[in-house]
Amino acid sequence: MFPKNPIARAFAGMALSGMAATMPSLAHACACGCGVFDVGTSALLPNGAKSTVFLQYSYLDQPENWGGSSSSPAADNDDKHIRSEFYVAGFQHTFNRAWGVMVEVPYTQRHFATTDDDSGLIVSNDHAALGDIRIMGMYTGFSDDMSTGVTFGAKLATGDFTYKGFDRDTSIGTGTTDLLLGGYHEMHFGTGNWGGFVQAQLDQPLNTREGYRPGTELDAAAGVYPGGWTLGNGVHLTPIFQALMSIRSKDHGDNADPPDSGYQRLLLSPGLELRVRRFRLYADVERPVYQHVNGQQLVPHWQGKLTASLNF
């Protein structure tokens, strides 16, 4: 059975949606840092519900050039600006206490400003398209309270990677099929009904397509949360504090740019979850506190998301 604490139930339900469902895994390519959306809090996790539908909006603006671990002159990078808005619709279903499945369908709008190879002028391109769909299975039968689980699945090559004016590492889709493996553990500690969680997800591309293979990416999160506040009948508000980490290896292939790909990032993220009976609303802001990139890459000053879900 689920733990009695409503927030603890949410994290126990993490296995029901796969750890990525907390921040629906946005199936997209991006020059720096998109994968960190794949891990995080329990905003979308069903509290014993058989099924959950969810929608998420995420925002990522990359206006600053970065070299190594510090800001770098804009003139050192032909790329000047990337701005992405991600929309994800998803559905998750649990067959029993041990097994479940989740599907995520992303749609991305992206602005990309770069230097034209022929004229040397700055040119801007905008594109919106379906992203790479993810299908995940999960196993949560390690314990009665479902506090530990593993996830497994695939990212499909459904996203567009051929749009003119976009490099392969800034295209909405990667063009590759990826293996997704993850796990999580939820715990309780101290007084005042505090809880916490750790989770991680590995994204391993399985093939090269038209001269491009994205780097392997590992995303992880650790968070803590108090018991929160009851605001009324069936209404509960909970702050959640977390640290997020992303590590990505270099891209490969004739259409890749290995010297200017791959990174390590650490972000801190305060968030709030509002629960009104079967409905949940979650929002957070994520700010980098450490970034190291290979070569020259565009990085964000902050990023954020808003998630709504309904259990039934």
C-alpha cells in the first residue's frame, strides 16, 4: 500500500510513471542542457490512481556564450542565440502495484540565431514540430511502499532533424533511437514529516543517422520536501527544493561538432506543488550554479517549467 503522507505517496508513485514523469522527459535535442528536464519532482505522479494525464510547458533560453567553466566572448561562437519552448502531453497507466507504462508526446518551438557560412551575417530561423516520442515501462515491486523503482524504455526518432538552417545538435529531433534506463529511491527523515528522493536517468543513443550520433547523457536529481500546508478541504501546498545534475559526452559523426559538444551542469531549483484533490499543479525555476562545456556553447541563465496533471 502507499505511504500515508500525501507527498510521500507522490514519490512512491514515482515508479508508476517512471521517474521522468515528474518532469515529463522532453524528447528533444538541444545544444546545452535540455536533458535535465528528464528528472525532478513528483508533480505528475499518481497517488495510487490507475491512470494519469498530464501537460507540461518548459522554457529554456540560451543567450550567453560559454567556454570551459566561464563566460566567453560572443565572437568565439558562430551560434548567437537559442530559445526553446517545450510542450509535452502524456499518459501513464499502472497495471498493478509492480508494473506500469507511460507515453510522452512532445512538441517544440525553437528560435535559432547563427552566423551564415557564406555571407558572415547573423541569420535567424524559427521552427516548430513534433519531437521525439518516449515510451517507458517501469517496475516498482521491490517493496510494499513502492519507494524504490526502475524505469526502462526508448526514445523514438519521430522528431524533425532536417529543417533548413538548424544544425543537427539544435534540431528538434535527434534522428536516433535511444535506450532509456533509470531508477529512483524515496526516503523519510527527521521530524516534521520531511521526505526526500534521489533519481537518475541514462539516455544512450543506439545508432548514427545521416552522420550524427548525439552524446550519451546522464541526468540526476536529489530533493527534499516538508509536509507542506493544508489550505482547505482537499487542498495542499508543498515547497520542494532540489539539485539537478547533467553530464553529456561529445557528439559524433560527420555532421556533428565534437569539439563544441558535451558538458557538465549543476542547477538548484526551488518549486511549489499545489494539489486540489485529483488535480496537481507544479512550477519551478532552475538556476545553474556550475557549468562546464567543451569548446564554445550557448548556455542559459535560468530555465523553468509548469506542469498540470489529473489522476483518475
